[in-house]
Amino acid sequence: MAEWSRWLPFPDPRKGNLLVAPYGAGVYELRNRKTKQYVLRGMGANCAYRMSSILPKPFGQGTRNNEEKRLYVLNHLPHIEYRYQSCTSASTARLLEAARKKEEPCLFNT
């Protein structure tokens, strides 16, 4: 497994910003830079694609079960930052995500 990336500002698709994340398996975390509260944590076999579903349509891709968390991220976008960790497999990413959930709670569950 790789180390955690540095914290990056979450990209605003309305401004043409880019999302940097693993194309393969990985774990990601979002936090509110202003409050330092962890907002969301997740994993994906294609981490970049999974992270692209964090924003509501028409900005985000894919699906999420909780529109409230998507709107929270959009409404707080200037203060949202993220980091990621590449993993060798989806099962490794799942284990890392579960371990991080025990260490640091988030505002929203995945």
C-alpha cells in the first residue's frame, strides 16, 4: 500500500478543476478544512470513479444512497479537502476503510 496523499482541495467541476485519485483500488477521506471535521470516507475498486459520485448531478457521476451528503459537499465545496491512499486490491481497500472508521468518525457514513 502507498502512503496517504497530502490533503488537496476538492475540485469544483464548475471551474474545470481536476480530481487526482487512483484509477485502481483505493480509500479516500474528505474533511471540512475550516472545522477539521471528517465528512466522508470511502473506498472503491476504481477510486477516482467512486469519488466522482460525491457531488450531486449534474456535477457527479454514479449513484449514492444519500443525497444529503452530496449536497453537503457541494454546499461546502470551498472548504472541502480530500486525500487518498492507493491499494493493491479492493479487499485491501475495504480493510483499510474499516480500520479508519474505527479510528476517526465521519459526519456521514459511506
